[in-house]
Amino acid sequence: MYDIGIVGAGPAGATLARLLADRFRVLLLDGGRPKCCGGILAPEAQKMLARLGLALPKSVLVDPQPFAVAVLDADNRIARKYSRQYVNVNRLAFDDWTRSLLPTSVDFRSAVVYKGAEPIPAPSGGYTVRFVENDVMHTEQVRTLIGADGAFSMVRREFFPETSSRPSPKRYVAMQDWFEPSEVRIESSTDYWNSYVGIFDRQFSDFYCWTIPKEGQLIVGGAFPPGPEIRRQFDDFKTKLESHGLFLGKESKREAGQILRPHSTSTICLGNGSVFLVGEAAGLISPSSAEGISAALASAVALSNALHRDREVDRDYRRRLRDLIWSIFRKN
């Protein structure tokens, strides 16, 4: 039997597995699906990496490195630019790097499909975890189960269905297109090729949209309320960018994913007993920017420390995340 079973090997799951491996026998499961993400590390995420004693390798970094953020408020016809140092990364390479830090003692199973877990009757306790690997159903037993499987966490839905009766987080679909330089024409003072640009326009979303230069291409995306017209809405948004001096041709790639935006701390579920949640699975994501890597790392550190202490883990985990939860409340 494993001491810990973690579902999801993104920054939260991989970091937690690494931090627990010195004391616990860890099983780490991952579905291997890429995430729709701009790949911009905010200062909060950089601080967490420093706290963990980690330095990003050059292989993860991509050009350009933006030192400023441009904000376009279409509703009030206001444009602003301010200094804020982000780190531009290749998100797939970043995730691969966090997994490369796993010690060999972690049993890491990639490209699997998690199928659920069932409690093991007393006195043994724990859970029987079911997953498909190479088209074959497998089972493993774990004492503690941790969901690090993203916004629509199966672990959360399976073990904490009562959270669905609370006020639900607002749901958005993130869509972004990649454009080659030959498909981009700029007639604006906004430096789209060297700045991270946030665009606020309630005609399309009460969240926000963005442009991000990356690896010689320009990413244009947004977080939109779900609905049958979302593709047309995204296309209309890109057309309206012409009023901001950005003219786009044919995209080279399109990505999409889902975001759950917490509108109050009641949407956060950290788990209890012997099932816990970290990162976006717990609802830990910025309600103002959808940035989640810093919270993923912070929750991994907090839960690791609580499990190592092994006393009142529920209460200790929540106490260690008190400042982060308060930050989410303030950002709302």
C-alpha cells in the first residue's frame, strides 16, 4: 500500500510528490493532457520557486521577457502601462521540468486515465484507486488521496459533492490562438511584441482577455462565458482588436480549456480526513488574473508541511493557507 496517492502531475501535484518523497511512499498519476495557459510566471510564482530553492533552467525560458504590462480598458477608453516583471516560459517545458525533479522513489505513472477511488473498509482504511494505463485497468491502494487534477477535479466531485450545493465558482472557457509574425500587423503605440497586454471589454467577457508574445509568435486569447456562440464571440473579439491597432490574419494553432473563477472563499475546498485538494482542484486561483501557478506551489508546500507534522492535518493545512485564501478574498 502507498502512503500517498496524488492524481495530477502539474506544478501542484509534482511539487507535492517531491516534497513528500523523503518520508512517504508516493504514487503519482497523470493524464498527460496539455493545459491551455499563457505561460507567464507572475512575481508571486517566482517567489514560491525561490522559497523552494529552485532556479528556472534556460531550457524553460522563452523570448521576450516582458518588464511591463499594458492594460487596455475598452469600456472606459483608457490605456495604461506599468512595470511588473513577469517570466515568460514554455508551459509544457515548465511542467516537464517540475516532473524531472521527482526522485526515483516516486512511482510516477504518466498518460493514465483516473477512474475513481473507493474507500477500503476498516480496520485497514485508505482507498483503492482505479486507473487505465495502456488500455489496461489497474488498481493500487493508498492511505491518503490527494486531488491535484485541475479545475474540474474528479477527486473533488467524487469525494466532496456537497461543494456543488454551495455558490459555484463562475465558469469560463479560455480560448487562445497563436499567430506567426507574417499574420500580424500593428498600427498602435502598444508594443504587442514585447509586452504582456491585458484587455478588459465587457462586450465579450466580465473577466479579461490578453495578448502574449512568445517564441516569435503572438498569443491572443480570452476567458469567455460558456455558450453555443463562444467561437463567434472570440472571432468578434479578435476583429474588434483592430480598433486597438492590432490586425490579425490566420492563426497557426488554437488552444482551449476551462477555468473556474472563485467569487468568494466559500468556493474553496481543501478536503479533510484522508482526502485533500491542492491548486485549482481546491479552487485556489486568482479571481482577477486566473493566475494559478503560485497558488499551486503554495498549496503543495502547505499540505506537505501539514502531512509531515501529522497532527490535525486538516486544521494545519487550512492555517498554512490562511494568507492565500485571504488574498483571494481581497482580489474579489
